[in-house]
Amino acid sequence: MLIRSVISGALAGLVFIAAASAQDTRNLLESKESLYNNIYVYEQAPYRSMTFGHNRRIYTESVYNTRDELDLPVDYTRFMTASVMYAKDVRSILEIGFGGGRTAWYLHRFLPKVQVTSVELDPTVLELAKKYFGIKEEPNFHVVNRDGRLYVQESKERYDIILIDAYRGPFVPFHLLTKEFYQLVKDHLAEGGVVAQNVEPSTMLFDAAVKTIHSVFPQVDFYEAGGNIVMVAYPGDERKPEDLAAISQERDKEFGFRYKLADMLAQRKRVDIDNGQVIDAKAKVLTDDFAPVEALKSIERHNRKLP
């Protein structure tokens, strides 16, 4: 859940402190080393951040307002909820990559009758989320300690919405970015279902990720969210702006979301993925046999941005 969004005020101070270095102990509540991550929890009231350490730097994964559990201080977490206006029905949601659980918890609070399941690989992340981020098991809200891809592969369920947000520090596990993975996800969507994924657009990994998800889903919409991009992908025909506008207003009224879907819709972007003007025409589709994720992550993108 890598956060690169621009954040102001006290929260900006917290993120600056949390991003300084893994040796920085200012405002540190707890640190733990797991099999997968070096995890740090910082606080600068009222905000708490969960961060992961990598190469002597730490990367903010989740931010929690201890005085307001429905606050989503980071842009991309709000835009992940835009998926609600795309889904034909909203009965079940699966999230791959939990972190501090802010998006899943927000959706659960506004959609208490919807089955929300989050899958997190690292048990220490779950432990700290429950200890510091106001997360607890409730009817229709469940958190599973499992590799996200294996969970989907073993599941017999179909979901109306699947959210993918599985950063480990600056990296995404390669097996959650391949064509085979996206096909598996597509096979577990209910009729009219939708996928939303948080991606970071500053390196060539972004181009490869877009090419790959588009190889499985004919429709991909983009939402700029601070320094991140939320991709919303779905099978079938393009959702027309007028249809999304009507649905967003209906669901805002039905569910009473704090962050209005109708407002998010104004940020929707459609791009020609194949013309090479935004996404590098030479970008390769990632597969289980070819996924140089770390190499692509090290190459900066130049002169390409979403319009």
C-alpha cells in the first residue's frame, strides 16, 4: 500500500518523519521484524502510520486517524472505493493486501450487510493492525492470513469487487502483477464485477502493469490520486459517463458514503493504451515466466503522464 500522495498539515509531518530512515525513532510506537517486512508504527496525534523498512528507508503503507475511523487521509484509499459505482451488485468484496486496513474498514462501516474479506500475507501486519489501527473481526468483516493469489486460487467464491493493494515497501510481489494472476481474478468476479488496483506511476513497472491488466480486461479506467494511480478494470463494454453518473448518485444516496462517488467520477480518465503516447508501446505483458518487476521498478518513466 505504498503511499506517495501529497498530504498536508500534521499528517504531512507524520509521513515525513516516517519516511526519513529506518533508524529514526521519533514518534515510534512499536517496531517488529517479520519474515516479510520490517514494520514500524509511528504516531503524531491524531494520525498513526504503518510503515515498512527497505534498504535503510521506510515506506508509509497506511495512515489511521485515531479520532475518526472513517477518515481516509490518503488520496488513493478514497479512490479505491470508486469501484463501488462500477459493480453491477455490491454483495461481496475481496481485498488482496490489507496493511492497516483503512479501505476495507471504511467500506465495511458504510456497507455493513456486504461481505468484506481481506487477505494479508504477513501475520505481523495483522497483529499490528488490530493493536493500533482499530481493526477487529465482525460479522461480514473478516481478515485472512494467506497469500492473496493462493487464496483466490483456492476460493470457490465469486466477488462483485476485488481490490488489489499489495505493496511490500517499494515493490509489488511479481505474482500479483502477471497475466495469469489477472485471469485468475477475472475468473472469480461475479457477473458485472470489477477490479481496482493501486499502482505507483513513476517507473516503467507502471507501463507493464497497465499493459498486463489490459491484456485480460478490455476496459481500464484511471483515477489520479495524489502520487498514485487507481486502475479500475472490468470485462465487457465501456461504462458510459452518463451511466456512471446516475449510478454514483444512486449509491451515494443509498450508502451515505463520506467521500462521494459522484465527486470521484470527475477524476475519471480514459486513455488509449495501445497508441504509445501515454503507455510505452514497447512495454511487455508480464507473465509467470517473465516478470522482471524489480528491474522495471528501477527505471524511471519520462515524458509520459495521464492526460
